[in-house]
Amino acid sequence: PAEVLQLIRMDRFNLSAFVRQQIELVYGDGSAADILNQRLQLIEAAKDSIAQQRQIDAARDTDIEHARTVARAMRAEREAAKIRQDGIADALLQVIGDSPSDRYRRMLPENDREGDLVDDWEALVRRISRLCGAEIDSAEVVAGLRSLIAKA
């Protein structure tokens, strides 16, 4: 009964009109066949409504589960990216130390306008990649070095 009432509310079913119709069917003028037909139609409409609500509930549950799966995947990606950034920061600390010299500031691509330190930069990127045990691209090293310089 409580579930039926909840379904009625969710379908915005006019319960007062339904009760009024039933009272009219019982006490009003009409043949037994008409009354039976109307009751059967109402029962069918109620069954259809309940079936629709169940489909909507199932679709909602599927959507919620999909959203949870996507959120878990995004969280895992963020955690993996954080671990990777921490590894790059640790490797930079091993190579440069916690107070980078002006040489490393000049090596940053935006500070090496003439390209004199390109070879040194590429060597630094390779060394960081080797220390991390993975292929690290130049942009990741730039971000890590900028962060290290900002902290110094």
C-alpha cells in the first residue's frame, strides 16, 4: 500500500478523481458492462503507469551507476597524474636540489630565446625520464621545474 501511494504520487495520478469515478460507477447510473469496461481500462492504465515508472527507475539506476563509474575513473586518472607529477618533482630534486641555480632558470624554454641551452634541456628531460622510469615529455619537466623555482 505505501509503495502504491508512492507510485501514485510520482505519476501525479489524481487520486481524488479516481475515487470519485469509482463512487459514480458503484452508485451512478450505468450498466454493469460499462462499469466493468471502465474498471478494466483504469486497471490497465494503472498497470501501464506502474510499468513505466519501473522503466524510469531502472534507467535512473543505470544512469547513477554510470555516473559513479565515470567518477571513479576520473578520480583514478587524477591520482595517477598526481603520482606522476610527484615522481617528476622528486627526480628534479635529485638532479637540481631544492634551490635551483640560475642555469636551470635559463634552461626553461621561455628563457632560452636563442636556443643555446636546447641540448642541455633535452639532456635534463632524458635524465628525469630515466629517474622516473617512464617517458616524460618536456612540458611535464617545464611544469615541474617552474613549480620548484616558485618554491625556492
